[in-house]
Amino acid sequence: MRRQIRGWLTALLSTAVVAAGAGTASAETASAEAVRPPTTYPELPATVDGGAWKSGHVQGMAVDRRKGFVYFSFTNLLVKTDLTGKPVGSVSGFTGHLGDLDFSTTDGRVYGSLEYKAAKAFYIAIFDGDRITEMDMDAETTGVVSTVHLKEVVEDYTADMDGNGVFDGDTAKTPDHRYGCSGIDGVAFGPAFDDRRRGGAHGTASTQLLTVAYGVYANTTRQDNDHQVLLQYDIRRWKKYERPLTETAPHTSGPGSPDGKYFSYTGNTTYGVQNLDYDAHTGNWLLAAYKGTKTQFPNYSLFVLDGSKPPVSGPISGQPQPESGRLLPLLARGLHHPASGTYGWESSGQYGLVSLDDGRYYLAEAGTVVEDGVTKQTGKAVLNRWTGQVPTPFTPVPTVAADGTTTEPSGYADHAPHPGRLGHLHPKHDHGHGHR
């Protein structure tokens, strides 16, 4: 509770300071912004093929619209392509779990979740995309990756909730792990949830915070795992924490606590938020998850946080001891389950979800191919448009060829994947992540 209050107050103070500075600067910059030409980006294709790789399945994507590159996370491999799908570089050698990605328009780098559960170490991996110019660049020795340790995640993951003095490790079948925390996965940049200037134009917050979503174990026998947990960090001073990746000697350089900690009641899902993204077009946040298994919930696979409403303080239901926190409301649209009060949709997005901030999204399509007797994982970014319809809120954008012919979309967005459908890594690379 004390950590949550401290984080909330820090977030409010950060917002206030930025707002004060913005007031004095606005007059100086107004005239310059009035004549600044609009940002132009390369035209985005209907699909970008991320290739086929001997790796884990695709976990997330990030798009550098200005320079025209797409980044794909394949669990233990990062692949960089141009907009035609041509590979231009990759980063390999990860023995942990590389998850969701997002691109920072502020510093031009790619941020991703990175887990080493056996070492009780959880990081944000930061990739210098400009330096990823060759295939199979080593994550530890080439200097293209730096990492920041997340102490808050470690504390919740390793929490001895039954008080028997023994941490039961990477397993869902335990009362350990505060909130059911299995680590981290979804990451995205967006405004502070506690930004008091919401309600005007969407997406206009001055500071983009990094939001990190917990993975949450699927467990039907406990009641304290029915919230999605999201941490927010102001990363403007993170340079002092960044360290090279050293898998044999994991470091602990990072912030002591997040700038805000938040909860959203969705019902338990399988491994929490797989992909997270902020849509500046609507001001809402999208959370894609593998379906949960509790029968008292509808087990939707896509949830949307209502960005027009600030979080409220309230009880975090189901905790062993009464606990309060900052609660994020779901958007009251889509499918509705009156008994639980939850809203959501049935959709893909668990393997990759990127908002283009204009009503369009790239959703990842995952699959496998066999080449020369070797099974490889595939990933493809497919352009979709948000409709908000139920049960599936996305519709793929048809591909129009040069001769004017149209290729109908695949309908992949209509189904919600479940972990295990694509298999997993060879045991020596799996590191306890199962089928995530």
C-alpha cells in the first residue's frame, strides 16, 4: 500500500512539474509550431512479413514510421525488417523471454520486456535500432542492447504469500506471487494515467511514460489474481540505470519503484497482458490477453481501458489482506458480462498489436513453416481497422495490387489465440515459460 501511494504521488508531482514548465514554454513555441510542416511518413503496406526463424513464436512488434522499419520479437530473437519485409538486421543470443515491444518516438529506440525467471530478474531491454545493421548480432557483445532492472516486479513475483518461508518458483500452482504475478510482457508508451489534463484533445499529454503490464498466472483456485497490473515509469532519467546485458551475472540497476501502479479488473487471464498499446487517436489503451479459465468470468481476449476517465482509489478485490490501489476503468463498449461487470472483445493481438494512431492497427499473425525438415516460427504484421463491432472489433484492410485487383483479408483477427497453439522453444531455451 505504501509503495502504491508513493508511486501515485510521484506521478502527480511529475505531471504538475511538467505542466508548469509547459505554461512558460507555450508562448515561445506557439509561433514555431504554427509554421512547422506536418510530419510525413512512408506509406505503410497492408502486410509486412517478418520472416521464418528457428526461434520462439512471435511475441510483439514495433514500428519506426519515420525511418520505415518494423521490429519483431520472436521470444529469443529480435528481427528488424524494412517495410517490404526484407530483413536488415537481427539480435540473437537471448536465453530469457523477450516479449512485447514498443518504439519510442522521443529517443528513437525500441523497448521490450525481458524475463529471466530462474534468476528472478526482470528487465526492460532497450535496442538501438540504428545500430542493428547486420544479421545475428549478439545481444551481449555488440552493444546494441542495454537493460534496466525492475525491482517492483521482482518483489511481487517472489512474494511469499503463504508465509511459509519458501518461494515456490515459476509455477502457477502456488499461493505465492503477489497478484499472481508471473513476470512482465506488455509494454507501451503513453500519457500518465493520473494526468489531470485529460478530457481535451486525445493524445496531447506532454510526457510519454513507459507502461509495463504484468504477466499473471492462470489459477482458478485463488481470488487475488483477477486484476491486470500496470506500472508506469518516467524514463527520462533512465540513462543512469542502463547496463549491458549480462545473462550469467544479472544486474540490479534500475528504479527502486515505479512512478505509478495501477489495477484493472478483467478477471484472471492466462499470463496477463500479452500485448499492450496506447491509441492516441481515441486516448484509450488496448490490452490483448490469452483467455482465462475461470468460469465466473466471460474470459474475453481483448480489453480496452477508458482513457477519458482518470483512475480512482478503491479496494483491490480478492487480496488476502484488505488493500487499496489506483483502479483503471474498462471502456463500457463491446461485449458486456453483467455478473462480473467486465467489458471486452474476442480478438487476436496477443502476438503483436501496434496502434498507428489514426484508427488503424497492425496485428501480428503467427504461424509455423517447415523448411528442410526444420520447423520455423513465422510472424507477419497485417493492417487492420478498428470498427468496435462485436464480437471482433478489427477488420483487415484488403490488399490492392498494382493492377487494381483486391485480395480479401484472411479473417485472422476473428480468433483469439491460446498459449500452446504454436508450440514452444526447445527445453534448453524454454526457461520455464511454458507456452507463452
